[in-house]
Amino acid sequence: MSEHRRKPPQPQGGGGRAAARRAAQQPSGRRAAPPRDTTSTGSPSGSYEEEPSYSGRADARRAAQRGSAGGARRRGPEPGGPTGSGSGGHGGGRRGSGAGGAEGSGRGRGGARPKKRLIDYPRAEKYGWRRFVPSWKQVTGVCLGFFGILLIGAGAAFAWVDTPNPQKMAQAENNVFYWDDGKQLAATGGQRNRQNVDIGRIPKSTQDAVIAAENASFDTDKGVDPVGIARAVVNMAKGGDTQGGSTITQQYVKNTFLGQEQTMKRKFTELFISIKVGAKQDKKKILAGYLNTAYFGRDAYGIQAAAQAYFGKDSDKLEADEGAFLASLLKGPNLFNPDGGIGDNATPELNTKRAQERWGWILDREVEVGRMTPQDRAQYTKFPKLRDSQAATGLSGQKGYLVETAKKYVLKQTDIKPEALERGGYRIYTTFNKKKVEAMERAVSKTRREFLNPEKRPDTDKFVQFGSSSVDVKTGKIVALYGGEGWDKKHFTNNADTSGIPVGSTWKPYVLAAAMTHGTQNTEDGVGLSPMSKYNGNDLIVIKNRNGDPMPGKNGPFRQKNESTKAYGFVTLKEAMQDSINSPFVQLGIDVGLSKVSDMAQRTGILKESMDTLNASFSLGTSTPSAIRMADSYATFAASGEHHEPYSVTKVLYERKQKEGFDAPEGQDAMEKDVADNVTNVLENVVKNGTAKKALELGRPAAGKTGTTDKNKSAWFVGYTPQLSTSVTLFRTDPESRKLLSMNGTGGVPSIHGGDIPTEVWTNYMREALKGQPKTGFPEGGPIGEKADANGAPTPTPPPTPSDTPSETPSETPSETPSETPSETPSETPSCEPLDLECGDGGANGGGEDAGGTDNGGTDGGPTGTPDPGDPDGGTTDGNTGTTNGSGSSGSSGGNGGNGGLFGGGG
């Protein structure tokens, strides 16, 4: 083979990456292999050459890198080389870096490059501990990456987390009852003592105090305080206090959506919801939501309940210093409520000191953050006076009875279930007038103090109860009532709306009204009886049925007993009403028809279920309607025959929507105008000349009727003016048996009658209730009806004869009341003057009251007879059918339903 065709040998020490790599892999101080003869390639020949020594791997690597860089450099042919070097030069240009291309053998790239890592950590070019120290680029990159991840995560969480529905307890409110002027009467029921209000009902001064104390940057922040949250997180991580760092928005979110538990999860949830709420909701709405859900102590949730609890006023009436005090409670009522709290560090003294200090700090803080001027701050130097804590809670005084009456009316008028009403949230606007209620309470309290002395007379003055109600004549509104000493005094029965108390002679006006409307069997059809008609007023006359036959009694003919044995002879119905004589009205009721009397009473508002059996004593008031119903019924006479159902609620709101069913009841014609006006004229005479003379002290036109039942077990006065109709009842009950007790001896007097204590209470109340109203009179009743005959008697019955007079021991006289037995010759009995307590058998009303009258067929029974089957309107003579139906006292059956209840069978 020719010399010029032989491939030249590859140099061992030439350039190129492979050579550099091999060099780098040689251990330090190792001698390189001797180079081959390079004469033919134009390279200088030489002997063995010693490689430089390296101090370590790093030096060797750097040397290798320098060699690789040199070998990779493209070089041209050396000048003066052999002619064959041109081919080698070309080869060197593509594959190698040696002269003539001899070193460009192989792939010509000096070996494969080392593979780079995505993240050079631990750092490859560092050794020892330095490999684990990140570079500033790495630190910056990690921080930026983490921040980016946080932003992405926060964005995703913000988009994913939605504002949840408010908790039920955060929305729970109690029922709020309002006086007739719109001011709050009471807040009760429901699961929380809370009444939500709009921001417009929270004074700006109160808003400023809360913002200054809780979150000064509230108007500008985004709903969260990152620094505060970080502090809270650190505290939780250390196991320390979990509070602190929350903005008003966060507090609102916690109260409304999340509850009060303190966990990391809850904090992060609160953060994202707060950001969303802060971004979407108006600041005013957030502030109102916070102030409506915050707890202020005294069982008050929300600013409105707190304003009532501590100051007895609505939130929109708060002064700046009062608002600052309420803001101080947000720090924690347990430690800042002057009433004291739980724990040794929460005494009233310590709490009061803390509250005063924080109150002053909040006012100063308002100046500091520009929410109050120094001049305004200077006005508030004295800590505001707080309402007594006992008055702030519960339903004291008459409030319990007012609320109960209104609730019953709401349930009667709507389909609202009792369970729903108890859950709360209703706004109930009542007809009750605060001044009149207070006037009625004062009138009863005054009489109670002056009249009763339970310590001195425990056998007669204990367990005495009062009940009263007052109704607007023109509308039927119940403007006031007295139900008892108060729920706070453990008296839970509403005496104004209870059954079981017979009304006595206050029933007689219905008998007269029925007679003037329908007449009797002795008058022409459709022609009423005149109030000037005369009836026999003597004691123990025989009562006859509509056929003129004696009605049977227990041991012979039925005889009606008067309270007095006075022989009145024939008297006009007007006179009989004036002196409250029983016998004329018992006979009149039979003559008119007891069913017609019952119908007349119902037309005026008396409930049928409160009425007693239709017996002869029915006309004397054995029925047991409530004080509310009696006041409303008499208002029909005052309104010239137009009746309005009694009502106690004018409006009900729930979730700001008005419930239907609370329009004022429309008036109904109960009787002809002349009938009602004539009854009024007759009852005016009772006040002027009869058993109710004490009512003359009112000093204005008034009409009314007294009533007393057997043994003074109850006493009534129901009276009215052209503006108001008011009833007052007095009775005693045994708390164990719940039966009515006699009031003989009560107050230190032999017996109590409707013209005494009840009329006195009525007069004292009406005097205050009618202040400022004109002293108008009643309309005169026109001529009405006809007299039974020229003599005024329904039949020409002769005066009583000895044959009509009972024997010395008449069978009709109850053995249990011997003191009331008339003498053998009642005509010789001296007349008693009205209100003479010592006259006769103790009657205070000139023999007119019916304390003894109901003894024959009254509440305690008496001479009995058998029903007259010939005439249902003639009634029966069974005197044992009258019952007390409970007592209505604190120990009574209560009876808000059944006999005499006001609403839906109550009243």
C-alpha cells in the first residue's frame, strides 16, 4: 500500500472533548502516556511530557474544561505545513481542532455534555455544606413561586367559598309588643332577646363609638386585618388566647354565619367569607348586621334589645354617652357589665370600674380618630345612669297580662300556630295606652293600700283580688286592663280576662234592654216595655211563669228574695234599677223570656259560653263573663246601640310583611238607638241617686251599674262615659280549693258591695284616664214602649197580703243564711237609706243589691224547684245550677277559656 494512502494514527494527547474528559479523569500527579510520532502530521515530535498536578477534583474539572474549550476551537492549518495538510485541515474544520485535522477523528464534538437538572439543588458546583445553601436566585424564585401559589389558592378559595346562609340563632328574635303610640311595651318569647333594626335607627354617634372602639379603619378596609389574623394564628399555635385581630366585618361573619367556636379551620373560613362579604356588601349593612347580632349582656342580643335593657328606650333615642357605654360592652359583657358577671374577677365593683374606664377611653378615642370634636367630648363627664336590672328583664307589673291578652288575640285572628309565635320574630302593635294602664294600676294600688291589711286581718283580707278593663266606646279598643299584682309577684292569672266570677246585678240592664225591645206577654206583639212600667218590688214575692201560674220551688211556690226586707210595693223599672231590687227583674226576665235576655246580652258582646243556665236567677247575674267583656258590652249602651268587638291588636308584622286579619272590627247594630239611650238614662240615675253615688266624684256625666253576689263573694261596678267604658271586679279565692270566699268583714266592714270598693277604683281611674277630654253628656232617650196598664203594673196585682208573707220560719229561706230571713211582717220593716252599712241585714245599697238575691237560685244554690215544661222561656227554678267555675285568682282555675273568656272561648 502506498504511503500517502495510509490513514495517519490518532494522537493521544491532542485536543478535543474526549481528550479533555480523559485528562480530567486522570488522577492528580499521574503522568500522561507518551505521544506517538506525529512527524507525518506536521505536529512537533517530542519526548514524554509530564502532566501538571492538580490539588483536587475541582482543579481537575476546571483544567478539563479549559482543555475541552481549547480542543473544541476550530483552527486552520499551520503555515508551512506539508502539502498533505490541506486534507487534514478540512477534516479538522469539521471534526476536530488539531492541525491538519488529525485530531478531528470520531464525531468531532469532544464527548457528550453533562445532563442539566431542572433545579440545581443541592448545588452541583458546590461541595460540602455549601451545596445546601441556596443561591439568592433560588431564594427569590421560591418566594415568588410560593406567593404565586398563595394568590392562585386564595383566588380559587375566594371563587369556591360562597357566603353561607345565616345561622338560625343569628336571626332568632323575640316577639316585640308595642303600646298604642308605637313605643315598645315588651319583648318576650322567641329563642333570643333580639329585635333587628335598620341602620337608620342606630344613631351616628353610636356607630362612631363602635367603629372607634372596635375597628377604626372600618370604612376603608377590605373586611380583614392580616396583621390581626396573623397574631391570632400565632396565639392559637402557642395555645394561648384565641381572641383578637378581628375586624367588624369578621365579627359580623362570625356572629351571623359561623358561630363562636375558635379553631384554625374556623379562622380561615372566616377570613375568606369576610373578604367576600367585604367586597360584596355595603359597609352600612355590615355595621347594622354586626350591631344586631352582638351580645351586650342582660340577655340582650343586638343594639335595640340592649338600649331597652340598659336605658329603657329604643335604639334611635340613644345619646352619644349611652352609645359609648354600649360600645364598651362589646369588649365582653361578663367583665364590663356593671351588674357583675361570672368569676371572681367579674364583681359588680370591678366591672363598674372597668366599664367607666373603657367608656371614657372610647369617647377619647372618638376624638383621636376624628369621629367626635373635642368640644362635644367635653360635654360627657358623667357616666350615664343605667336602668335597674330587675326592671329591664321579665314582664313585671301589668305587662305580662297585656302581652298574654294580645297573644291570644293574634292566635284567634290568624292561622299562626302557637309554636311559630313562640319562636319569635313578630312585631305586635297593641291598643294598650301606657298612661291609662298606669292610671288603672295606681287606682287599684291606692285602694288596696287603704282598704286591705292582710297582716292585721289575715282571715278576711288575704287572697283578695282585683280585675279591671277599659274599652274605647267608639271602637272597641281595649285601652287598659288590670290583671293582678303581676307575674313578677307570682300571680299568673289574668283577672281581667278570667271566668268564674258571677257579675251579679250588673246583668239587669240586659233584662231591661230585652224588655224594651221585645215587650212581654202582656204587651202587643213588637211593642216594647217602657222603663216606667211598674213591677212589684217586695221581698219574697211569688214568681210566676208566662201563663201567670206560680213557678214551683223547693218546698212550694218559688219566691224571690231581695237583699233587704223593705216593702217597696210597685216600683218603676227605673227605680228598681236605681236601688238594685231583685224581685222586679226576676219577674221581668220571665215575662220577656230568658232566651231573649240571653240573646240581648250576646248581641252586646257577651259570649254564650260564659252564660249560666236559663233559670229564674239568670236575670240576677249568675253568668260569669270577664271584665273585658263586661266593659265592652256596656260600651254598646254608651255608643247608642252600636257594638264593636273588643280587640287588642292593630297590626302584626313578620319579616317586615304585614299579616292580615287585624283591621278594626266593624260596628254592628245590637239594638235600636232609643233602647240603648234609654238604658243609659236609667243607668245615669243609678249614679245620681242609686247604688253608685260614689261615681259622682268623677265630676262628669257617667252611667253604670253595681253588682254583688251572695255572701259578698264578688262585687262589681261597670260604668261608662261617652268616651270610655270600664269594669271593675273584686273577689276572694281560696288558693287551695280555688273556690270563691266571702268578703264579709274584708277591709274591716261587715260586707262589700259593688257601690263601695269597685266604684271607688273605677272613679279614681276614670278621673286620670279622662283628663283633658271634654265633659260631654249622653243623648236623651226618646219615648219608647208602653206601660203594661194605667197603673204601671203588668197585671192588676193587689199589694201583698199576709197570705203572701212567709211564715215565721219560711221554707224558702236558706238555713245557711238565717241573718237574711225577713221578719214576719216585712211591711213594718224600716226603710234603709242607700250606702247605710248598718241598716237592715247589712245591705249597703238600700236593699237594692243582690247579695241575698242570688241565694234563691244564685251561685250557692237555694230553694230549688223543677223546670216548667210548659214554657222554655219561663226558665227553671233549679237554684243549684249556678257554679263558680273557678275563681280567677292567683289560685284559681284561670279560666281563659270556657266561661267568660275573651277570645276564642276565653275572656
